[in-house]
Amino acid sequence: MCPQITIILKHENSVVHVKIRMNTKLGEVYAAFCTHKALAIDNVMFLFGGRPIPPDDTAESLGLVDGDEIFAMIDQVGNEESEEEEETVGNGQGRVKRRRVTTLGGRVV
């Protein structure tokens, strides 16, 4: 029998404790969490240690232990209104195009 741990999923001001087996793909946990919180899974990024966690990873592959916290962050890429600017700059070895997209919310992508 595979050992179990309890992980903590945090989103904004809510905390959800989830008991999982070490070999459970975290994508299953993500889907259940998003359904519970009425979130679109395509718009949520799950982070552990500040890094995104792919849905195929398991608690075992990440080395998670009982009580570890995973943060659910809403991915806010793009808005209806955005500005794009492109400039060409020299880098000493040729010219490079640099593109900046600023969304209405101010996030630079």
C-alpha cells in the first residue's frame, strides 16, 4: 500500500487540506480543487517552492512531505485591451528585436 500525506492547497484566503497517496498525479488533485472552488483549471497555475508544478508530477517525484503547501495562482495573461511596442536594438553582434506587451492590468508579458 502506498503511503499517504496531507498537502495544503492555498488560494487567496482559503486553505484546503487534501490527503493523497504519494503516487497520485497532482493533476487529479488540481481538477478536484478547481471544481470545488469553481475555477477554470486552464487559468490556474499551481506552485511549490515558487515553481510551477506540472499535472503529471506526483508527491513522490517532488519529494513532498506531510504538511507541504501548494499555492494556486490565477494566471492573468492578456486582457481585451493591450498595447504592443516593438523596437530594434543593437547588441554589438547584430540587431535584435525586442517586443513588449503591456496588458490593461499593467502586467508586462
